[in-house]
Amino acid sequence: MLLKRIALTSALVLTASAAFADCTISGRVSIIGNEFPAIQTIGAGASECTGGEVTTNLTADHQTLNVPGMQGDPAEYTSAIVANSSIVALMNDDLIRPLDDLIAEHGQDLQKSQLITIDGKVMAVAFMANAQHLVYRSDVLAKIGVDVPTTYEEMLAAAEMIRSQGIMENPVGGAYASGWNLAQEFNNMYIGMGGEFFSAGTAEVSINNAQGVATLEMMKSLSEYMNPDFLTHDSNATNAEYRAGNVALMNMWGSRAASLVEAEGVAQEVVDGMAIAGPMTVGGGNIPATTLWWDGWTVSKNISDEDAAATFIALTHAIRPEMLNEETSSQAVWLISGYEPTDASEGVIAAANAGSVPYPMLPFQGLLHTALGAELTDFMQGKEDAATALADIEAAYNAAAKEKGFL
Amino acid sequence: MKHKTFFWFFLPTAVAMLLFIAMPLVSVVMQSLFTPHEQVFKIVETCDPFGCKQSTGIDLEATNSLRAEKPLGRFAGLNIYLDRGHLASSEVAAAWLKSDGIGAFFNAIGNLPFYRAMAFTLTFTFLVTPLAIILGFVIAVSVNSLHRHLKGLVIFFSLLPMIVSPLIGSLVLFWMIDSRGILGNALQWLFQDPDLSLKASTGLTWVMLMVYGVWHTAPFAFVVFYAGLQTLPQDTLESSMIDGASRWQQIKYVVIPHIMPLVTFVALIQLMDNFRVFEPIVGFNASAHATSLSWFIFNDLAGETRLLSSASTTSVLTILGVCILLSPVLVRTWRDFNRKV
């Protein structure tokens, strides 16, 4: 008994010292970020540091909180965990500082590929990659005798077979909820069709073209194989449909693939049949109809150099190679040296290897995204034609961009 | 009261009103008249884990110096009010010139976000307000005639829809009316239509939102009317019974005239609340079918790039809308007041 207790205590002391040994900070650290397992791991890693106060606010509402929380001087948040889309708002308002000095002093172990460099200055440190890709039911595809689709056209053909053979009524899943999700699906498909969002070098939108029409028509065709409530289905609801065994083919986020069928009560055939493949192409194009994403951390501009150094050290500690273990490895496609890809990461890696393009980091991309999310719904419900929908989107974007001074 | 006493008595209230009502109003109006400076672009090289490329970025130094010169931004006057996201003056004019009939004109107008939102908001307001008042009155009269041992319990349950936070209430209903939910499934069985989906049709979504609106606001009307019923003059009621008035006649000639001032009060509050309908649209994920001015403000502020001027403009338009909506009731109250004096 006593021996056991001694062994346990020393084990605790050992793990504690191993964790705390290499991270001492002298300053305040306050992190805001999104809420999913990989980011919670980062938050916990930063909290291991001693010598200063470390607080985290990980919430799905991070995007509405980070700008106001970093505008004060001193800023409430010393760091925001962002992605390629959300860093733009912080850059536009000049709220994050270049990290070159801090990297020279404390960040020698970071890899060059992790550094997000804008105009020659490092503005963020990326730690994971993400993308949407195909998630399917291998047992259903085997039943209809079809190979894994590599294009959206093949996906439609497979969906028709699944429906006509009476296996599933609505075999296609898609996060087509009006708003951000629907706009993102447009972006994916439009990139796959080879479209350009803006006239080069300007903020003038240019989606009212043949690629735009083709994109909308493909989205409409797909939606005919979806649950009729698709305009209310975000990625959570789409995953629920998949878990319930109602969906056989869907374009889903890599960061959600690992935990997709872990929930309680998922039928065994769904668990066994779940499979992941790379993103699909569309309309005969070579570029996959998806976007690549990175998640990374930044350091606030409006804080003391001492707090900035503490924040940098704590977050560098959180993404050190030793943090990778069996549990954390499957949470994301880590961009940390020594990361061994797991089965769940197959889709994201395939997306990167297939030449997918990153979500554009343009100052005005967010305005187009909002306009798409609000104006696409009429077309998806069959209330207007593709050309009118695209003209509406352009008009809505133009009004917003004029107000913001982009046009 | 002497003028001096009145002044000191009223001062704290006046200061509070100035700080918390007048100042924010002035600030919102100001923000709706100014827009951010023109952004100065420059081409920068952007490198991320997926490679490097040239892209457009904002020249922060140039933008910051513009901002330092004129912190309020560019004066836009009524430009934002008249742009496509709001009153859309030029789009309406174009629609008027182009359309060959009144139907085509309304179709074109219905494609503009502001007018589409107004169509839903006004329908919602003018259906939900009277229905909630009628339902609240019926509940109040029924509860009032219950045995006193039962009253407490029934009142508590009648108030539940109001106690539950609107967002949660609408989420619960949202799941129940899903085509796989208990209510959605029951409706499919009732109408013998397996493809019936409340969420996929605009008309049914409107009905659903309005049913939710009545469900949520009726308890407020009920509570106010129930309180009013406690002061019902028993003498008048008894004499009407002696005169042989039926239950319906008692309600029509005694109860309703007695609580009429309360009906005005409830109508005022609910017109205001219903015009700002917001939570059910978010809770029911219904923005594809129904939007409101409040939802626009939310949408402007929730995007990655926030549109402050646009949101302020919508706020001012909401205030104007509420003023227009309430003016008949206010004028009537003012006349009643003058008649009494």
C-alpha cells in the first residue's frame, strides 16, 4: 500500500516536473480562440507554464469577441487563435504584432513552413491544417458496385443509384445552412470550376460568369439529393444525419472526421462503413473543389513587450513537438515537426497533395462571404435563376464594399 | 411643486435618461452618417504552410494616417440609408421604370433585402400581436374562474413559455418540428405526406415562426389581464347578472371595457417587441425564409468584416419604424387623456 502510494506520488512529481520544467514566463497570457479538441489541447498546453497568469477563452463566438477584446490598450487578449479567414479582420484593424523579433529570441525550434508571412513580416504561427473532403459509406458504395467518386459528377451518379435502388432517400449530405456554410460550399465549388472571385489586384467582384452559373447549377443538382431541410443544416446537423445512417456521401471538414462516428448510439454498420477520401473535382477541372485552411496563433499589438514575450513562450510551448502523443495526434493534421499522419488525416493530406488552393486571405473576402450566405438562398429554393442570384450577390457585395471603403 | 424642488427631484432621472437613452441614440445616428475611410491597397507577398503568392493587402500606415486625420471617417450623409442593403432608392426607381405591371414591380422590390424583411416583420407584427392578446385574454378569463387551489399551479404553467429564454424555447421547438422530430412526424402522419417539411417551405416557416411568437408572448398578455381582472368591480358584474346578462354579455359589456386601458398597454409593448423579432429567426435557422431588421443588425456585426455603419443605419430605421407603428396608439392615448382632463 505504502509502496504504491510512494510510486504514485513520485510518478506525479515526475510528470509534473516534465511538463513544467521548460516553460517559465513572466507576464500575462490571455488567449481567445475557437472551441474544438485541437485548440483545447493548445490552450491546455499554454496553461502548463508557470510564473505568470494564463487564462483562455475558447468559444465558438471567438470571431465576434477577438476584435473588440484586442482594440483596447492594453488589450484584454494577448493572443487570438485564428484561421486564414479570421486573421484578416485583425490585420485590417492593425491589432496583431510582427513576430520576427520574438522568433529570433524564443522560437528557434519553429519550422519555416509554420510561419505565416505577410509582406515580409511573420504575423502568425500555424499549428494545424484543415480542409473539407469526401466522407462516404464504403458499405453502401460496395452495395451499388461503384468506385469512390473523385468528381462531383460521379457523386451525383452514385447518389441517383443509391436512391433508385431504395437504399437511402437522400444520400447526399452537405452543410448548406444559409449563411456562412452555404457561402463556403459556393466558394469550394467555384474554385473547383476554375473561377476567380475578384478582378486581379482590385476589390471588384467578378462571379457573375459562366463558372458562377455552373457552380450554382451543380449546387442545385446536389441539393436535390439532400434532406429537404438542407438550408437549415450546418456541419453539426449534417454529421448527425450521417451518424443516423441517412447519408452516404458528403463533403465534410477534416477536423471533424476523427470524431465523426464516436458518438453514442451510432449503428455498427455506420461505424464500420465510414471511410475518408480526398476532395472531389468538378466540371472537368484539375483543382479540387475545396479550400485549404490553417489554424494558428497571433500576438496582440496593444500589450507590453513583457506580456508579448510571455504569450509567445507559452504558445510555443503548447505546440512543441513533445506535445504529440496518441491522443493529440488524431485531433488534427498538425504542422508540428515529428507529426505522424493518422487515418483520419488522410483527406486533408490528399487535399493538400492534389493542389487545392488556400481560402483567400483578402481584406474583402469576408464581405463577399457574407453576401453569398444571404443572397444564395433564393436560388437554392428555386425562387430565382442563377444569373439573377449572381447579380444580387454582386450588388450586395458592392454596397458593403463601398461602405467599408474597398471600392 | 415648486419649480426648484421639481428640478432637483427630476435631475437624477434626467441625467440617467441623457446618459443611457439620448447619448446612445446620438451615437447611433452619427455612426450611420459616417463610413470608414477609403482603404489604401498594396500588393504584398503572403506565405503560409501551402506556399507563397502575391495578394492584395491593406497599407496600414496610409490607412492609419487617414484615420488619425479624421477619426470619424468619411461623411456619407444618407448614402448608407439609400444603398441596396437599406432603402435601395436607385434599385426601387429602376424597378419602377422597368416593370410593366404592379405585380412585376412588387416582385422586383421583394428581391431587395430591406423590403423583404419588412414584409415578414409587418406580417409577423400584425398577426402575432392581436392573436397573442386574444389568447392571453382567454387564458386570463379561464384561469380567473378556476378554483383557488388550482390557480397557482395553472398560472405557473401558463407563464412557462415566457420564462424560458426565447432562444432556448425556439431551439426546442425547432427540434420538435424537424421532419424526424415528434411534431414534424405527427404532422406528416396527419396529412399523409411523408415529404412534408416545415423548414423547407417559406410559407410554413412563416406560420411556424408566428405560432412560436404567439406561444411566447401570450403569457405576458395573460399576466397583465389577469391582474386587471382582480380589480373588476363586483357590483357592476352582479347587477349585470341580475339584469340577466349571459356569460358572453358579461364579458362583452363589463370585463372588456374595464380592461381596455390594459389592452392598449399590452398592444404598445407587443407591437414594439414583435417589430424587433429576432430570436426565433436565429433559433429556427430560418434566415433563408424570413429576415427582420434586427436580424440584419446581427448579420452585419457577426461577419468576419463588421459593417458598423450599416448596422447603425438599420438601428435608426428600426427606431423610426417603431415610432411609425406606435403613433396611432400614442395619438389615441393622448386624446383619451385630454378628454379625461
